[in-house]
Amino acid sequence: WEPPVGPAVTPIELGRVARRLHDRTRDLGGRRAVTADDPSMPGGSSLPAHDPLEAVRIELDRAAELGRTTDEDLGRLGAVAHELGAAWPAPEHDPLGAALVHGDLHRANVVPGRTGPVLADLELAGWGPASADLAPTIVAVRRYGADPATLEAVLVGYGADPRGWPGLEVLVEGYELWVTAWAVANRGASPRAEREAEVRLDRWRHGASAPWSLR
């Protein structure tokens, strides 16, 4: 247990946290990234792959069991996952390099701990393209209405800008798809969650939607 001892990290600090995570784990690249169900995965000697699309499939299965989302919508999201899987960039092609990525790196998932920032909520963590850790901030600007200056500050803190790399858009769409699938799998929690799931689904139905809400 790590109690927060100070204010939330700033966007610049978030970028610095991402950079430190990546720089300190690049030497782990000799350990082949594997999926969790790979029978050749020896205990402790290999890293799981950062695979948000597998997480999407898990959430879609949960949503199907819940029965609140149409087969058409679930099929649409599944088809997008398949398309993104075919286009998913190899980590070594990322201009920011390959590293251990958090996968859901935003300010709420960084605890200001007693000896420095502590990363929390590691559900999507694994070996992958480092630019994936910028996707949550990009989505925050595009979908949640965050100030674009937030992204610029994160990039300043990181010290690099991969926005000219085509693979970044695939990573961003993968993250958007995952947070959508999570929302439809949890839409039964409350009327507000139900409304939010529909808002996010509209992005994939029509290409645009009302602003998303974090809560």
C-alpha cells in the first residue's frame, strides 16, 4: 500500500515518468515478449506482450454475456480489433523504441508516493512500442475534451514527439477501442454508465460522438 503524499503529477511529470519507465526497461528487450498463454513462457524469463486488442476481446466477451449491447455493435468492435491487429506496429519500428509500457498511463494511475511516483493499474502493461504510453493523453484530448496543451506538456516532459509516425494512430485507435469495450462491458453498473457506453459506441458507429466522460 502506497498512500499519496502530495498533489497529482502534472502533465510534464507524467511525460517524465513515461520516459524513465521506457529508458530503464529497454535492456529487457532480449527477453522475448510472449502472450500469457504461450506454453514456452518460462517463469520470470520472458515479458508478456502489450496486447490491448486481446483485452478488447475479453471485454467484448463480457459484454456479450451481459446482453445489453447488440450483436451488430459487438461485431463492429470485433471487426475493428481484427483490422487493427493486422496493422499493429512492431515495437522495433517505433521511433521511441521498444520498452516495457504501462498501457493505460494517465495521471490518475500515477501515485505520488513517499519516494517518488508509483505506477498503478497495470492491467495492460507489457513489452511493446513505447509510443503506446502517449495514447491515453491523445485520447483524452480527442474524446474527453482535455486541453491540447496537456498533450504538448506530456511530450515536453517525455523529450520526444512521435506524432509523425503512422504507427501512432494505430496505437491510439487500439486504446480508444479498449476503453470503448470496457465501457460496454460495464454498462450495467448505473444509468450513467449506460449512457456513456452509448456515447462511446457512437464513435465507432458514425465516426464521431459527443464528448466522452471519465466518470
